Amino acid sequence: MYNLLKGKKGIIFGALDENSIAWKVAERAHEEGATFVLTNAPIAMRMGEIKNLAEKTGSEIIPADATSMEDLENLVEKSMEILGGKIDFVLHSIGMSINVRKGNHYTNSNYDFTHKGFDVSALSFHRVMNVLYNKKAMSNWGSIVALTYMAAQRVFPDYNDMADNKAYLESIARSFGYYFGRDYKVRVNTISQSPTQTRAGSGVKGFTGFLNYAEKMSPLGNASALECADYTITMFSDLTKMVTLQNLMHDGGFSNMGISDVIMDDFIDITEE
Ligand SMILES: NC(=O)c1ccc[n+]([C@@H]2O[C@H](COP(=O)([O-])OP(=O)(O)OC[C@H]3O[C@@H](n4cnc5c(N)ncnc54)[C@H](O)[C@@H]3O)[C@@H](O)[C@H]2O)c1
């Protein structure tokens, strides 16, 4: 380990179980010397697994529904009390679409579900930053990261309304990131991660298709949750101080590929050979 986050204080949203990307970020942040508060929706607490992570990393848990300003204000105030000062890093690792869960086709969305998914997956990032900004809770040269997926830029049919939520999320990172940078020297970025086998990921129809296709297309293969955590740690460290307003691809090269030999082989007409 490199002590990259020695003395830094953070808030980590979204560790549900040991497959969660946020779970790996918490483990890695702990190894790199950070102290932090873990948070998740009250309903996720009932599953209880987050307690194991809290014990392992010496962290406290503060439940917060990321769509509730009251919960977020309480979270940020209590976190500063517990951690003894301002916050150096925040991970937003939250995503949920009821249309995806219920199997509603994109062309026939239930708009109450669309609203809810948008509130949880995208607007929550604005809410979190609103509270941090207005409470002056971030340290100078702090870092805020949200996780996203490339369906924000390109079509992946069964990613459904999560594609739109991610596009909005990435835009919020730039828009809010401007004010955070100008006023507090805080950087705001999104990390666009490969398909990863987690609770949220597996909810997408045909998910193994996404996963296997991306694996075959990417020169380095898919990035794992742990590798995503490693990258996130560098974004929280002082080694990336001048990176802001970016959507950072963490996908083994997938996003710049046209076609790979392996995929091409599946389509070559045998009579040509
Ligand atoms: N798994 C993938 O393939 C993949 C790829 C790219 C990006 N991502 C993104 O990574 C992030 C983390 O997802 P994951 O794959 O680790 O899955 P996950 O299911 O482990 O994490 C999603 C988290 O969102 C939390 N959440 C849901 N509603 C909430 C609310 N109202 N308030 C607070 N928290 C709430 C859940 O409790 C859960 O902890 C998400 O933004 C996801 O879209 C995932």
C-alpha cells in the first residue's frame, strides 16, 4: 500500500454487499490510511452487511436516503463531527431504475418509475453536492467522484432509462464542478466503469451479454470492481489535483474500440477464408 489517503476524511455512499464497487473503495481507502463514514439508504441497512464493512474499516454508518435533503444534511453534519473536520473525498456510488427492475421496455416507460429512478440515480448527485457546497463541508483540494456507465454516450438497448440518468449525472459533475473548483478548489469527476457483476449491474436485462461482449472488445479486458476502486483512490489522492470536470473512462479501452479480432472472428464468412 502507498499511504495515498493518509489523514484524509471521506464519505462513501453505496456499499451494499461485498460485490459493490463502493465496498471495494471503502476497503482500499482504509488500506491507504483514510477515515470515513459509510452511508446507504435506510432500506439497505436492513440487510445488515454494511455492518461487517464498518467493523473491518473502523467506520461509522449513517443511514441517508440520497433523495432526502434532510437525511443528507444530517449525514454531512454528523460526518464532520465524527471525523473531526471538513471532508476530503466523497464517493457517489448510487444507481437504481424501477423500469429496469420491473422489466418495462424503454419505449413504454412508467413515468412515475422514471422520476424515481432519475431522483435516486442522477439528481441525488446534485443534492449531495448542494449540501456539501452550502455547508462549506469540503476541504480545499478535496475530490468528489460519481460512478457512471458509457450508455450515457452510446446506445446499449437494455440499459433503459439508466442511460438517460447517467447522461444527466455526468452533466451535473461538470456544472457543479465548475462552482466547486472556482470557490473551493474541489474537483468533481465521474468514472465510467466497465460492466461489473454487482446487484445494480445484474439487474440489467442481458447483463452477461454486455459483460462478455465488452470483455472481448477491450484490449485489456473488463476492469474489475477492485480495479475501479484503485482508480477511484488515485482520484481521491493528491496525485490528481488538477483533474476536474472529466468523465474518466475506466474500461480497459472499450470506449475507443471499433472492433476487435475476437469479435470479428464471429462474423467472418467461412467461404471468404
Ligand atoms: N455494475 C456495473 O456494471 C456498473 C458499471 C458502471 C457504473 N456502475 C455504477 O456504479 C455505481 C454502484 O453500483 P454497483 O454496481 O456497485 O451496484 P450496487 O447495487 O452494489 O450499488 C448501488 C447502491 O445504490 C444504493 N442506493 C439505491 N437507492 C438509494 C437511495 N435512495 N439512497 C442511497 N443509496 C441508494 C444501493 O443501496 C446500493 O448500495 C452505480 O452508480 C452504478 O450505476 C455500475
